[in-house]
Amino acid sequence: MTNGGAQFAISVDGKPRSLRDLRDTAFEAAQYLKSLNPHSEVTVLDLQTNISTPVIWKSETSPTPMKRK
């Protein structure tokens, strides 16, 4: 995978999957990949500082409303 000026790399289980040039876009894409692969390790690597950040995804289920009697 060629860099092409990207600043962030997204990996799933250690395999590079995507490159992004904006931090917000990288984390949005990583969260989407994590939602598709909840049991996989998804990380965002800052290519300038070489800092890797794991992505945590929580399901967006809402609590069950209480029934009134």
C-alpha cells in the first residue's frame, strides 16, 4: 500500500486496510471498520509520530423503555 501523502494508517488485526490524511476521517473510518469487525483489533497509526491508537466500539443500542402500569 503506497502512502500518497496520508498521515494515518488504519489496520485490522495488524493488516493495513486504509490510509487517511485527516485525523477525524481516520477515526470515523476506523470506528466503522470496528463496528463491522467487533472482535478484531482495529488501530489507527499516526505515520508522523508512529503512535498507534486502538479503536474501541460500543454498540449504539438504546436502553429498553420502562412500561407504565
